[in-house]
Amino acid sequence: MAVKLVADSGATKCEWCLIQPRKTTSFVTQGLSPYFLGKEAMTDIIRKEVLPNLSKNTSIDAVHFYGTGLGNSNHVKMVLNVLKSIFPKSKIEVNTDILAAARALCGNENGIACILGTGSNSCYYNGKKIVKNRAGIGYILGDEGSGAYLGKKVIQYYLYETFDAELMEKFKKQYGLSNTEILENVYQKPLANRYLASFTLFLAENRGHYMIENIIEDGLNDFFYQHLLKYKEIWEYPINFIGSVAFGFSDILQELCATYEFKVGKILQKPMEGLIAYHR
């Protein structure tokens, strides 16, 4: 069996797994996003954080790198060049996070693969490649069902004082934020999507309250309506989900699938486990 190094990278962290015939070795480094890092910075991180986790005697046959920002051909070219410079004898594959999700969730089978994390994405995968993709249009205009989308609803309910007295008090006590601070974080500071997504924790901690359940169900249903219903294959193949939001609110996803009469496949928190199985 060939020795393979698999990476699944977001902007903040990258999960790696060295797949050998008799064992796997996993470790985490800082994120390797071409949106934020240039060639030199990315090379430096791999040399300092990845190579020390690999035995000097290990000959790596293939590197499979998945990540954000790799729908852009210039980003793919840069990451390819970085990896080739460090692993010159290895076969290199650089691809998108949505293909990582599809391979992790569906393996070599047909299915719908969905990402519900900080952002959202979906595709129809035929067991070999992505045939259709309904990518999000970003957290300001879309990303239905994502952490940013749900977190935005939490902020709206708080700032508009839609929450009842109990939830208003809980929010104030937990976060201690003024309206001005919230608006500054959303409109003036970087990474507003992550800031908004952080408020999904408030939803998770207050499950059972009807207002909280409504936000979760409505937000996820918007993803079904705007994206999943646009796939004609939805009635034929299972729907699979991956990501922190999908995993945290899997009960709602299953209820919605039952309502729409969709077949539920896998619901995973992270893709690495499925990617290991796929690349073995």
C-alpha cells in the first residue's frame, strides 16, 4: 500500500493524516489558506509544523491537499508549487473542501454532499467527481444554514429585542456586549463571518426554548429550500452532511429530511475520518 499524506485545511487550522500500511498518524497545524498566506509563508509553515511530524525515513507517495479558496485556479497553482517544492518525489493533488466533503461522505457512491459549518455549500457527486455544485454566495447575501447565517439571526433577535425576557437576560449575562460593540464587530472588524458564527453556541446552549428551535429550524430549512430542492437527484440519492452546524443540529436535519421525504446518509463533524477511508 502506498504511503499518503492527506490534509484538510480551513483558514484557522489544518488537519493532517499520514496514512501508512499499518497505522495512521494525525496532527494539526495552523491553517493554510491561499486567501491569507502567500507562497513563502505557506512553505515556512509546512517546513516548521508538518515536516517535524513526519519520520525522515518515510517516503510519501502521494499528498492529497483539500482546502478553502481552491476553487480559484491561481490559488491551486500556488499551493501545488509549494507542495511540489517540499515533496518533489510525491504525486500531488490539490482540491476543494467541497470535494473533500463529497469523498468523505459518499466515498465511491452517488449522493448529495453538504457542508454546514461557518459557511455552507452543497454538491451532487456521482462517485467520481462533482457533477453539480450550488456554492454559497457568501455570508452577507447567502450561506443559508451556516453558522454565520444562524448567528446573524441570534444577533437580530437580540438587537431587535425579539427574544423574550428570559433569553434577553441570558444573552446579556453571557456576552456583556453593547449594541455598539456588536455592530463594530460585524461592520468594521475583519472575519465578521466567524464572529457571527460564534453565536451558534448560544443556540446550542438553549435548546428546547421555542424561539431557539425556530431559529435553528428556519435557518436550516432555508438551506433546504434555496439549495437542496434545486437538485433533481435529491429524490434518488441520500443527502449527507458535514460540519460543526450539521453535527450539532443533526436532529433538526433528520426531522427536515423526514418532512421533505429525503433519504438521510451520513452526518459527520469533520471530513478526515471519511477521507482516510477513501484514500486507503
